[in-house]
Amino acid sequence: MLVVTLNDKISKILTSLAVSCCLLIAGCGDEQVSQQDSVRENSSSASVESRPDWLELKDDAIPSDWLIERSRAAGRPVNDTEIKELKSALSIAVLRLGESARMIVNRSAQLETMLKSEGHDESAIRLVPMLTSAIGETGQTEGFGAVSQHYYNMRKSGMTSAEALEDLRKRYGPRG
């Protein structure tokens, strides 16, 4: 009985690790995380370039502004409160995860698209703060891509957004 339980736990851990590694490898770019990239607020230009579905490393757009413009271009209104929450959550996610703001907004845009294909209309603008709220201290998750993948899998399996976020908080939230 104990061996079966231990084997099940090891199997789950290895599966989670394999998925996380795949997401990590897929999300790797040539950039290094820098303080400037964490959330640059000083530029007023944030146009959606020729590839509106993905913010490239070479793009000059500020990641949060790119995501806002992408959302508006898709016909989703974005209010000042959502913008403030996005920028705050993005700053927190960058610090906790050690990932660039560009990769986090790309993952949230990708997650929005994946969820839409499953019939869930969840904005990338809201996904960043929601998922960031489920992440505890630094080092408690494999990255935003892994958190996004877990959220997607739970939503696809029929869990509500609230149920999926609660599960993520239990898995990645603050330890007390």
C-alpha cells in the first residue's frame, strides 16, 4: 500500500516535472531578465507590431502596454483599474518568478487563446493578476508557463476559474 502510494506520488511529480521542463524549454528566449524588462513605465509608445499574437524579443513595446493594446485591438475594453492591476501583478510576477515581463505577457496571451478554444472567455489582462495572486514566495513554482498550464488543464477538465485558482493557491501559494 505504501509502495503504491509512493509510486503514485513519484509518478505525479515526474509528470509535473516533465510538463514543466517542456514549458520552460519552449518559453526560453535569448534574453536575460533585467530590471528594465521587469516593467518599463517610461515609454509612451506601445503599438502592436506585425505579430500581434506574440511579443518578440526584438520588439520595442513595453510588455504591459503591448498586452493592453492587443486586448483593445481584439475589441476588449480595458479600464484604468485593470491596467493598474495588470502592471502591479506583472511587477510581482517578474520578481517572484525571475522571468521577463515579455515572457509572462506572452504566456498569458497564449493561455487566453487556449482557454477560448475550450469555450472559456478569459482575458489575458485579467489572467496575469489572477494567476499571480496564486503564487507565493520566490521559488515555489516552476514559472508562469507551468502555472498557466496547470490552470488550463484544470479549466479544461471542468473546474471553474475559482476552483482552479484555489488549487493553484494550495500548490504554489504562501507557506504558513
